[in-house]
Amino acid sequence: MSEHEPGEEPRYEAVPDDALPEQHLTALEAVLMVVDEPVPAADLASVMGLPTGQVTELLAELAAEYRGERGGRPRGFELREVGGGWRIFSAPAHADVVGRFVLDGQTAKLTQASLETLAVIAYRQPVTRGRISAIRGVNVDGVVRTLLARGLVEEAGHDEEGGAMRYRTSAYFLERMGLTSLEDLPPLAPYLPDMGSLDDVDGEFR
């Protein structure tokens, strides 16, 4: 890190290209592909065992590469720093195509994974992704995003203990199911695991 005056933002010296190991770049990409909210560079540095300044340089390198500034073609996605963290987004130039894809998906039938996840949310709401994953035994991030996009579930505030986002079914869910209220759901709840027994594994899936 270079010297800086008090009150100024710290500036990191540029890291030579030959000092940016390819495995670090690919490791960053692997992590960024599974996050569903912006991740601070410091958190990425911690899991990778690298200085935050070096990770910031790596992120800038990837962002420039995705924009086609390193001699390659621009990608259909881009890496942005927003909300104090970094996350991969679809490129704005293709917003129309992405929008049509999402809207077309509204009419598609739900997959078995989506139906199972929706059932867990319906009977255990409000519930976090971590607890849903613990019940189903698989990561449900993508499935929950699909259910959110289709309007079948909605955010229900943060969990008081761990701060994770909780989810519940929406009014549109009741409409599509032909229900007046959640009390009209069939008695399936007794067959689902006790949520209290899942606290120890909750954090593994957040």
C-alpha cells in the first residue's frame, strides 16, 4: 500500500500482471459465481488468504477483462462494485433479452426442486435459505431466486439471531393455489423435520 495523507482513501500500488497468479483469478470467479449479494473485497481476501489490496487489484483485473479491455471480446456479464461489495451482473446491453427470458419463465412449469422448496417455505415460513437447504440437503439459492422472480415467495425480513434473510409465500401464491389463507394448506407440516434441530447446520448454507 502506498503512503497517503490522513483522511485520504488508501491507494494500492498496481500489481504487475506477472504477479497475478491465474489460480487466484479463477478462484475469485468461482466464489463470485455462487454469491447472491455483493461481497466485500476484505471477505474475499480472508477466504483466499491474500492481502485485501491484492484482491482489489484482482477484482479490477477481472472487471476489465469482462468489459473486453484486455484484448478479448466483451462478455454478457460484468463485475461491479456496489453496496460495499463485488458481484457479477448481466450486462446492461442485454437487459431486454434477459427481461424476456425472465418473463417467459413465468409461464413455465415449476421443477421438482422448485416445488419441494416452495413446500418447505409454505409450511415453515418465515424461513431462511439456510434452513431450507438443511431440510432439502442441497443448496437452494438458485431455486429461491426463481421463486422470487415468479412472485410466489417474497422477503420477510432478517432473522433476529443470524441476520439472514427470511422468506414467505406471497399473496400470488395463495391465488395460484386457490387458497384463501395459509390455514387452508393441507396438513403436511407434521411430516417435515423439526426446525429447532437444524440450528447447528443453518450457517453452512447461508
